[in-house]
Amino acid sequence: MEDLMLQLKTARQERVQTLKEFMRLKNELARAQRRCDELRSENGSLKQALLVTENELQTLHAYAAESAM
């Protein structure tokens, strides 16, 4: 009987450790997902800025070409 109690105690300790590790990993995943969302947002902003800059450059090239004629 004492052996069974010891096994039960060990199983409970392992369960607690497993749950702690699960919560740690869950929190780490949430942080990684938030960072991924931040990077996606930043990437979208950079793409938009690139498009604006590209349009401005095309306008300047067109103006330069007209001025050269």
C-alpha cells in the first residue's frame, strides 16, 4: 500500500511539473504569436512605404524625362 502511495505522490509531482511546462510553453507561444503579428504589421507598413516611394520615383523620372526634351 505504501508503494502505491509513493507512486501516486510521484505521479502527482510529475503532473504538476508537466502542467507548469505546458503553461510555460503556452505563454511562449502567445508571445511568439504576438511578435509575429507585430512583424506582419510592420511588414505591411514597409510595403506601403515602398509603394509610395516607388510612385514618387516614377513621377520624378517622368518629370526628368519631360525636362530633358
